[in-house]
Amino acid sequence: MPSPSLQWFQTEEREGRTYVFDPLRRRQVVLTPEEEVRQKVLYLLVEHLKVPAGLVAVEYSLKVNGMDKRADAVVFGSAGQPLMIVECKAPSVVLTEAVLDQAVRYHSALNPNYLLLTNGTNIYCFKAEGQKLLTMDHLPDYAEMQA
């Protein structure tokens, strides 16, 4: 019998704030504009790109130039190697060169093969080829990420 799909986008109101249940972190989080984008990307990764939910780390801690930072999400391979780093911004944030530079710094700390950057309106995926990040014309599914 196939396992049931994770429950996405369950919200509740508490003390004047909206919370969404994050099935990967298994807890309620405040539904900010950036969090809404993150939840939609997590849904895309797990439900459409077939990334195993247990291999996605949300708000993953990393060191960038000796400073503590957090990537919105990191997809890992079955052997524990980082495959993709995901950086989400609120829809009001324009994905400028400065935003890409931030994501690239996070990418350089983990060196996965892929980088995904989105504000919910625009989504960009890059593949690492040596020292270059090449823009992709599609989003890789989990099988492609591992190849």
C-alpha cells in the first residue's frame, strides 16, 4: 500500500497570526510571505520532483566565511551528499544580482550540483559545471539530481 501524501498547506489562526503546518519540520510555523514561498517549493520538491521528504533539510545551518547562515532548504542524496540548495524570497523581493550572490555564497559552502532560487513568481535553477553555474531550462527531478 503506498504511503499517504504529506499534508500540505494546513493553516490555523492563533493570537491574530496565521500559522501553517510544515510537514517536513513537523511543526506549525508563522505563515510569512517567504514561508509561503518555501512551503510551495517544498511541495514542488516532494510531490512533483519526487524528492524523498526525509532527504530535505529545512532551514539548514551552514557556515559562510566563518559566519552562521541558514539555507531555506537543502536536498540530500541517499549517501548524505548535498544535491541542491534552495533559497526562497518573499514575492515582493526582486531576484537581483545581489540576491543571486547570496544564494551563490550558500551554494559555495556546500558545493551541491544544483541551486534553486525563487520568490514564488520567478524560479531559477542552476547546475554547477566546474566553477560555473549554468541556467537550466527545467527543474531536475530527484533521479536527475542524483545522476
